[in-house]
Amino acid sequence: NTSECEKYACCPLPPYLEDSGCVIEEDDNGGRPLRDVCFHLLKLYSDRSYELDQLLDPRSVTSDPLDFRLSWHLWEVLRALNYCHLSQQSWGVLNTSYAAQLESEGLWEWAVFVMLHEPDTQ
């Protein structure tokens, strides 16, 4: 909550942007700032109701917005720790996106395993 001239540290950017000299204040999707996944985990630790959509956004880890590997596994760990306030739609998108990624790599058995975690059986 300080003014621009009083900032003493850079925003915690994702690792792939750290050394680029790039300063991203706003994300192009919804105006949310793009931050590192570790920053989001710290925010979740301090506030259990912190929005999980930002934390599980693949761009907080990798430059490929379609790489859902870490996001899906992180979500499964968070679920095991009783963080369950991700919307059913976001959960479904995460599952189907990761399953599609696995299927495109020829790992259809693992894609089936991922889809078994789908909350909506329909």
C-alpha cells in the first residue's frame, strides 16, 4: 500500500520472467497481477480463503499457459490438505486440460487416471 516512489522491492515474478527485466503489473486476463507460485503459496498460508485460481494458473510457474502439470499436482496436494475452495468449473478445466496434455503426449492411461478425479461424473 505504498506509493510508486516508496517501493523497496520488485514484484515476485514467475521464474521465467525474473531475469528478463520485465515488469508486469497487470495480467491481460481479468486485470490480476501475474506473480510467482511461491508468492501465492505464502498468501494462501496467511489467508486460507486466498483465491486458488491465481495459485493454480500455469503462468505462475511456466511460460507455457497450456502446461498444467505442476498446477494439477499442486491442486491434488492442496486438496489433501483440505483446501477445497476451488470452483467446480475451475477444477474441471484443470482436470480436462491436464488430461488433454497427457493424451497429446500419448500417455492416455494417465489421462484416464486424471479424469477419474473429475468432480462431475456426468
